[in-house]
Amino acid sequence: MQRRTLLKRAAPLFALASTATLPLAAFAAAPMVEIWKDPNCGCCQDWVKHLNKNGFATKVHDEGNTAARTRLGVPAKLGSCHTGLIGGYALEGHVPAREVQRLLKEKPKAVGLAVPGMPVGSPGMDGPAYGDQRDPYDVLLVLADGSTRVYQSYR
């Protein structure tokens, strides 16, 4: 293949990598989180940035998350403004990257993790607009029967 053709084909990858907060090599090796969110939601985008800064690659679908939440088996009562999928696990709401890493390491039998609502101080809800306010919240492990247990508390 000619060098010019190779560079033309690789250009979209370089453009994508330049918008990420990870170096190109790290981006390619990073665990991928697929995310469904509202296209106009700023806190969702801030959560995506939080994941990128903490070693995750992301693929974002700006089409809302209700269908994804249902498809992934997250009960509506645990709903938030975005839904993710990584390693077969659902992520609902502002789940900290630290807990996602723990989930992938421990591999519990579960649907995934949820931070219901939009607690101030959680990743994506912690920007300058919120000052130093931090509400206590729990990261919940969502089990197959729809029940939950506290996976991690943030106080």
C-alpha cells in the first residue's frame, strides 16, 4: 500500500485520538465504554471526560438512554441521565471510574453498577457550577433480579 493511501485511511483515527485525553496507543488499548446519552446534556459529557481521564476509551451515542437502560436490564427506578456498557456490565448514571475498574477486576455476577439520580459531587456533577458542594451517594451493584446492594458509599 502506498504511504499516501495509508495516511489517508489513518487520518480519521488520528483525528479521533486528538480529541481524546488519552495518547493514541493508550486509547487503542483502553477498555471501551459504550454510552447512550442526551445530546444536550453537559453533565453526561463531563462524565465521559472523567472516564477518559481515568483510562477508559468511550463511544458515545447521542440518542438518549431509555432504550439502552431497558435493553441492559437496569430497572427504571435506578435511572439517571446516561447509560453505559463495558465488559458485559451496565453502568447507570454518574458511576466513578474507580468503581468501574473495581467491577472489571472483581467480575461479580451482576447486571452492573448504578448511581441513581444525579447526586452533586459525583463524577460529571462536580464542575465549577456546583462549587464545592458534595452530596453523599451510594454506588449500587444491580443484581439480575433487579435488587441492589451498596457497592461503595461516598460521604
